Amino acid sequence: MNYKTFDLEDWIAHINGAIEDERGLDGNEMRDLVAFLSEMPRWTPVSKGLPKKNTEVLATTEWSTLTIAEMYGESDWFLHEDITNAETDEKIVAWMPLPEKYKSENKK
């Protein structure tokens, strides 16, 4: 089986099947799962790094507000859109890359 083509739903179904069959995952499956998980976006605290300038990211604030933001200057944020409709003058504490745009499975 080519696990490199798996998405998150495929992995969840595969792991659930391994649990139900009480067989576990073999070494290749574990290696491919670790590789898959290591490529998933994660929150980056601003204390550990900042995104590239002029790149939109998903950001969270000190009060857990989610917003679309981008860096300009050395440490200044431009907040595009407040997803939770709360105040957006809060301090950004972490960020992650935006997901890829949705592609319809029906498109050719």
C-alpha cells in the first residue's frame, strides 16, 4: 500500500482498522505516519519565530481570538479579518500557515 498518498482521513481510517484488527502498525507504516504528521502545520509561538513578511497566516491572540494576519516591518502585524468577531487590537501570540485552498474533487 502506498501510504505517501494518504491524507488525514485515510490515516485515521487505517489506524482505526489496525486497532480493530489488533495488529498494530508495522515499521513502514509508522515511518510514513511520522513523516505525514511532521508535515502538518503547527502553531508557532512568536517568541520562536515570525512568518515571512507580506505572507498571510492564521494567527491567535493573547485572548484566543483567531484572525488572518500578515507581518510588515520588524514585528508589526496587519490584521485582515477577525474570524471570531472580537477585538483585534490584541497581541498576536502564535501563528501557522494558512491551509491550501479547497480543490473540488469534481474539477478536472
